[in-house]
Amino acid sequence: MKISKQQFLPFLLILPSIVYFVIFFAFPFSQGLWLAFTNRRGELTLANFKELLSSPKFYDAAVNSLLLTIIVVPIQLGLGLIIALLVNTRLFGASKFLYICAIPIAISEIAAGIIWYSIFTSKGYLNSILYWLNLIDEPIIFLSYKTPQNLFMALIATEVWRATAIVMVILVAGLQMIHKDFLDAAEVFGASKLQKLRYVILPMLKPSIQTALIIRTVLAFQMFSPVLVLTGRRIPVLASEAYHIQFALRNFNMASAYGIFIMVLSTIFVVLYLRLLRTKWVMV
């Protein structure tokens, strides 16, 4: 049976995607999976996970990663929704406001960490402003092992500033897909702005909210560069511990076990979002 060019064309079009998937996802994932369940001699074992669970740093890293995710992601969702609603009003200057809010997307994680390090350091911008306003007599030490709560707040501020724009862009796209007729119909029936938001906008925005939560949660568990710049190892997270074990201790098997744990944790949250924010499609 001879295959025509038209029948072969769809496979040719998706070939780059398949090649990209195999090279940058399937092969690294299989390699990491193999390393996580083998020792340095290549023998199958669960010793890496036993060592991981017995490490005191692991529990600190897991708790810190969970806390950062639980705190940061809802803040980003709330701020992203507020900014998206403001942009969607199409008032004068809304497009410029969108561009300004989207600037952090173009900034790398390491650059964002350096920017906020220059803000929170003892001779940084924040202390300079507070001193200029006569609110302090001596610098406040934000980035010190003696004040872990300040370190944690600095991480939250950095991550909220850096990644809220991602949530905002997704929600703006979702808002623009809501047809104006639905809002007009709600207005005809006497719905207030809050009622339109609650009963029309948010239900129809649920797929976009689900997508934003999944992307941000997965990336939050992978947060590394801002932690490295602002805290070093004073506040360990899962990604920073995996980096330390791989490049400082040269234990690739243990680092792969950390990677598998991060993947499992992210998958649990993704499944949770898919179940809680399930959208029922109705054919009309």
C-alpha cells in the first residue's frame, strides 16, 4: 500500500515535537529514573530513597518547599486575577499597565534573585529608603541566618514579584475568551459587578485558573536560583538540596531520588487541581 504525500504530511509536521520530547524529556526522565533506583555500581536498589528519608536536611527542604508553594501560589493567583481584571476593563492605559506588569517574565530567576538581594541587603535600597525617611537609625538585617523569618519573607516577595506575571498573562487570555454576551445577559437580569464576577466570570475562567495553578505549582517546587542567591543553604528547598548533592557531593543517584520526589509531589498537586477544578462541558 503506497502512502501519499498528503497522508505522510501530518506525521512530518509533528516530527519536530516528537524529537524535542524525546531529547529533552523522555531521555532525561528515563536516565533520572534509572539513577534514582540504582546504586553507583548500577544495581537496582531502594537505598537512595532510604537515605533521602533519613536525611535531616530532606525534611527541612520538603517543609520549606511546601510552605513556599502554599503561601506563594495563592498570592500570585489573587494578584494575577486582580491585574487581569483591571487590564480587561480596557480603560485608558490598560495595555501599558499590562506591559509593565509583564516585565518580570523577561527576567531570569538568577537575575530576579540578584535584584531582590540588592533590595534586602543591609546597604540595599530598602534600608536606604527607610533611613532617608527617618524610620530607622541603623540598617535592618533581612538576610541573616539569625532571622530565618526575614529570609523566608524575602523569598516570598521575590517569587511573587517574579512569577505573578505568568499567572496574569494566562488569566488575561482566559478573560478575553469570555464572550461579552454572557456579561450583558447577566446585566439585563440585574446582576451586580460582584455577582457577575462570582457567577459568570470565575466559573468560565476555571480552565484558565486550573492551568495557571498547575504551571505555577510545578515551577514553585522547582524554585532554585532565588533561594541560592538570597539564602544559600540557610533555607534549604528540595531543588537546592538536589543541586548540592549532585554538584557538591557528586552523588548523582541521590540527586535523582530528589528529582523523582519533586516530580511525585508536583503530580499530587496537579491531580488535586484537576479534580477540584474539573470543568463540565455542556454541548449546546
